[in-house]
Amino acid sequence: FCEAFRKFLYISKMVAAADSLVWELVKNNNSFMRKKSGKTSRSGSVRFSVERGNLASLSTYKYSGIANSKTIDISSTDDNRAALTLKTKKAGTSGKSGKATIALNKSFRRTAKTITGQATDNYYRSDLKSAALAKYSAVYRGNRAAKGVKKARAVKRGRA
């Protein structure tokens, strides 16, 4: 029985499901969610998400890297550069091999043009263009501080 079950698990593939159905299944609870409660009763709680493909780190359908079949992710690499990652068509049925990675190692303006081209000109996700550029700007600033080109910004700590 165990051997037959192992073969079944090995042969079975991931099943493609509608994006909205996946979001309804994972929106209230998943392993990537971080809930932060507000300091007052009026502010309520905020849900953050740390999954790959989520540009704004917010737990919403628009930015979700789990629920959307087309996602954009910008991350820092080990050598203090940036990388743009897109989901491909076979991402629904194959896990890790369903991603295309583009190195972002040109000047800031040319890289911004690449991000805009991948997001809007290919009709991929034009609604994520501004979020992708904001994320790249933050990654670029962090990489420059890590390389020692520019000093890190001081964190503002309220009125003190």
C-alpha cells in the first residue's frame, strides 16, 4: 500500500485553479501572513504578507504572489544587485521552474525602463508598475548602502 501511494504522489501534478478561488482559500490564513495589531482601537490591525511575488508586502488580492497567476517580484541578490522575477505560463503546474529571472544590473534609468517594459508593454501586469518601481528604488538604495557607495539613512524615531 505504501509503495502504491508513493507512486501516486510522484505521478500526480499540481492542479491549476482560478486565481479568485485560490485567494478565497488563502486570504484569511496562510503561512506567509503577519498580523500586526494597531496601538488604538480605531486603527485596527494590519495584515502583511512575506511571500515571494508580493511587491507591497500587503495581504491583498492585488499584490498576492500566491493567488495571482502573473506576479512581479524584485529582490536583492547575493552580490548586491537586483533581480526581476516573473511567473511563467507553466508556473501553475510546476513549482520552482515556473519563474523567469532577469538581472537588473544597468543604470537606474535603464533598469526602470526594463521594469516598465516587462510590466506594461508586454500586457503582463500594468497595475503593478508603480509598486514595482517603488520596490526597485528601495532595493537599489539598500544595495548602494551595502556596497558602501552611499551612507544608510537614519531611521526617524518620532518627535525626540
